[in-house]
Amino acid sequence: MTTEATITQLRRLEAFELSPTMNTTGKTLYYQVHIAGFGWTQPVAAGYTAGTIGVERAIEAIRIWLQ
């Protein structure tokens, strides 16, 4: 597992990607984000980027589920 953070630097999260290392359920991990001034994005499967890159829009909420 890789963890990255900007503790005490007051930076906002704009994009992220989840890559699970073990899945014994046979289901796919999906997630979507709510972006400031934009709303909810389309869901993406594990391994894909959710959020914005180079647009400077903060992620305000995250939904994660197995399907």
C-alpha cells in the first residue's frame, strides 16, 4: 500500500486512484467523486483516476462501493 499526504500544508485533494492488491470477493471496486463547482463525476473502476488534473477543483466527497 502506498500512502501520500500533505499534512499541515493545507492542500486540497483534486484527484486520486485506488488500486487494491487483493480482491477475494470476485467483485469490482468502483468510486466516484463530487468536485467543487461541478458535481458528481461518472463512476470509475479500480485503477482509474477520479477527480480533475490541472483544473484546480477540490474533491468535496467520495463514494466507494463493490459491485
